[in-house]
Amino acid sequence: MNQPVFWSVLLGVSVLGAALRWRNGGPLLARWAVPVGRAELAVAGVAVLVLVFHCAAMFFAPWTDAIPGGRLLGDPVRALGAASQWSYWVPAAALLVALRRIWWPGLALLAGTLLGVGITMFWPYPLTTHLGWLAAVILAGVFVSSSLVLPSRPGPVRRARITSRRPA
């Protein structure tokens, strides 16, 4: 498998999903999209960043090691021991908890693909199987984020009532 092409295609799909959502002015499946609170979006964002770092530490070690402290964090991830397991499963679970209100088939798809990535990473599977699950979880993530998540809006803005007074 030509990995540069693989990662480039997945990056392109991710950018395309974001562009379609932006062009649409909101979620692509607005009928099934649900509001997700700011705190939940923040948890989801941090979880995704940790998962991306985990993946990058495995496949792009020279890049992550160049970040200050990157080698200190990346070495335990690459060792695939307890620290690596915790740094994968905890953010994966946090992501699912943060998005628990989305349309259940989307949440099930995301959960299943996260499980597939974890199993093929920590159990002995061929690299191509793991890369297939990575592609699936990225596609599921693009689908969920571009189609099913509606950022919650603050309550209605109350404006002060303006009354004009004429000088007497």
C-alpha cells in the first residue's frame, strides 16, 4: 500500500467534508442533526486531538518528535503498552460520551470503527487491516462532524427596549 497516497486521500476527504458543511451553511443531514453543547464540543475536540496525536506518533514519528515534548509523549504511544492503551481508549470513550446525543446510527458507526482501530492496533493484525479501520474511522468521523453535529446556540438574545422620549 502506498501510504503517502492513502494519507493524502484521507486528508482530502476530511477537507471535502468540512468544505461541504461550510458550503451548505450547516450540517448536511440537518433533519437528523442535534445540538451539541459547547462543553461537549470542547471534550470532543480535545479527544480528537489526542487521537490524532496518537495516530501521528505511530505513523509520523519524525514530525511528532520534532514538537517540543513530542518524543516524551510519542515513545510510550509507540511502545503499545499500557500508556498507549490508555491514551487511545480514554479519548475514544470521551469522544463517544461527548457525542452521545447524535443520531444513534452515526454514534454506532463511530463506536464500531473506533473499536476496530483499537483492536487492530493492540492485537496482532496486519498493518493493512489496521489502515483499513483507520480509513473507516476517519470516514465515520467526517460523516458525523459534517452531517450530524449542530453546535448549540445560546438562548435568544434579549435586547433592551428602546423608547424615545421627547424633551418637554
